[in-house]
Amino acid sequence: MYDKKNIFVVGIDDFHLAQLRTLPGADDYVFHALFTHQELKCCDRFPVERLLDEGAEQLRRFPGRVDAVVGYWDFPVSTVLPILRREANLPGPTLEGVLKCEHKYWSRLEQARVVPGHIPAFCAVDPFAPEPLSRVTLDFPFWIKPVKAVLSYLGFRVDDAAAFRHAINRIREGIHRFGEPFNHVLGFASLPPEVAGVDGNHCIAESLISAGRQCTLEGYSFHGRVRIYGVVDSMREGAAGSSFSRYQYPSTLPEPVQARMADIAARVIRQIGYDDAPFNVEFYWEEDTDAIWLLEINTRISKSHAALFRMVDGCYHHQVMIHLGLGHEPVMPHREGPYACAAKFMVRRHEDARVVRTPTRAEIDAIEAENPGVVIQVDVTEGMRLSQLRYQDSYTFEVATVFVGARTAAELEHKYERVMARLPLEYESLQGVPA
């Protein structure tokens, strides 16, 4: 008789729990909820204090052995994991190592020390300063965004002073939602002087990166060794779109470009001191100039990519998260899945509207049965306004997700078009309707 591994998942939800239970060796795991996704992400305020206090207490009172504490969500989950693991004496990165990735300004300072030619010009901005534009050291146009947010929340392209004023007004209204709980976490860390004055209610401004092909490297660091196990292309709407249309795996970027990106990522991860945990790093490649630009680092697996790895490689990359959480070097299959390529399509609307029709579970099941390799998630409900959706980017509303596996890229497109022709999502305009 052997003991099963007790794995606590912070922010667990049914969709990803079902994926966890398909992992090789999952019969040897018992997954425990350390708060649910609903409790952590669907309330008006992120309950960081409660998560740290009650979460640590739940781990202390657990009658068995706690073998791992893991999570696949972004803030606040990814940011508090080091504190919870430290309380339980479990392996993982330091809090400072995580924050050097997640605090966008601190991260740029560290990147500038080892890969200065691969990052844009940047500066910190206090949106509550009397004249915040006077603090910006960049010329128009540039991007401005909070030092901590998710999914491009409160991120704006700024082309002139009027656009800056509009962005600052929006940021002042919403930045505290992430800023205050992030500040609580910062209070547990040792911060260098150049970062201590740039708290979660600050922004970072960055010069524009020329349009290019965007991708994400999924990897991990284990005992100081950095490995990249997959590269996913990120495709945007139109030639200059600000919103993602789909993620596609495997990447079609040239192998030498992928290798250079992997080297840049490894240098930054080692500089930061981030170890014994998964990460993903977003890059741009300019085909015309062959320049590579590092966008940002996330201290987690991307849950958006999990189904793509299952379809192409044969296993959800939650496997990487679990193995590292248990203190082992990850083992991932490669190209052992049923499809040669896969994509996550984001179904978007560009204007607010009221949802008047969504598919039933039976309708979704029928569409998936008719299209093998398709998984559909709908994020809206009948009667709601799209503006009620949380954490959208500043330009669109993401109403549904369609995962597709196929033999070729052309078949991916064809399957997606066939699904959308059958998917009953209907809206009514809000023109003339009070907000």
C-alpha cells in the first residue's frame, strides 16, 4: 500500500480539474481545493489577505502530508503561491523571484541588465501625480498600463496628450482593483530602492514595438536549468489589431528565431533568480529587421495553451506544474497527440450589447460531436451586457472560446468557421439604452 500525493490547487475549477484528472499518474494524486476560482476571481475585491491567512491555516490543519501547492491562474494566485509554499516548507521560487517577473517595472529593470537590446524604452508613471504626463520620458506614441494587471486590463496605446488624459482617467478609476491587493503581497517582499516607490497603483509606459509576429515560450526552471518545451503563436485581429484572435501550436516561426528567443528567456530567468517553477515568456519577432523583443514574463503555465498541448503533444501541460510542485523535473511527451496542430480561437465583439441567445449544453455537445477535436466554452449568459464581463482588454469583449485540433492550419480555419456557423450567439444593440 502506498500513500497518494496530496496536491492543493489554489483557485480550482471544474474545467481544469477535469484536465488534471487525465494526467499520467493522476491515480496517484488527490487534488484538494485551496479556495475555488469563484471565491478568488469573481468577487469585487481580490481576497488576498483571506487567501494568505485562511489558506495557510488550512494547510497547517490538514491531517495528512501536504505534498504540493500549485495554481494555473494569474493574479492573485501566481503571486501568493511562494508565500503559501514557504509556510508549508515546499519547493518553489522565492517571492522576490516571482515579483521580478510579475511587477512589470521591476521586471524591465532586471531585463535591462542582461538583454537591453531586446526590450523597449520604458519609465514608471504615477497616474495620481498632478501632471503625470510630465513624468513620461518617452515620445508619443507609447503604451501605458498598470505595473500589475491581467489580460491587457487598463492597457492603452497613447498617441497624443488627449489620448493620455483619457487613459489616465480610466486608469485612475480602476487601478486600485489590482493595485491594493498587489501592494499587500509586496509587503512580504524585500524591495530594492528603485522599486520600493513604485507600488501597485503605478503604471509603466513603454515605447511601441514595431508590428511583428508574436509568440509565447512555455518553459520551466529546475535547479537552475531552464528548458523550453513549447512555442505557441499569438495572432491578433487584422494587421494592427490590439486584441488576440487565436493562439496556435506549434509555432511556425523559423527554428533559429525560436532558439534565439529561448536563449534570451533563459538569460532573463537566471538573472531574476526564478527557479523550480513554470513560466511563459511573450516575444515579438520583426521579420523585416530580424529583431526580437521581449514583452513580458508570467510565473505560471498558460491555461489557455493547455488544451493545445494535449491535442498535439498528448498531455495537458499541467503536468509540468504538478511535477515541479512535487519537487521533480517535469516529463512531457512531444508530438504524441492526435493532431498535428491546434488553436484556441477567441470569439470577440467590438461593441457593448445585450446577450439575447446563448447555446444550450445540448447544442454545444451536438456541435462538438459533429466536429471531432473541438471544445467550446461560452463566457456570457442570456440577458447580460457585455460590459459586465470582467478583465477584458480595453478594446473588445471576449464572449466565447473555441479550441480546435486539426491535421493542417487550413483545416483549423475550416473547422472553426463551421463551428461559428452553427453556434447560436445572438445580441441586441444598446444604442439609446442608458448605461
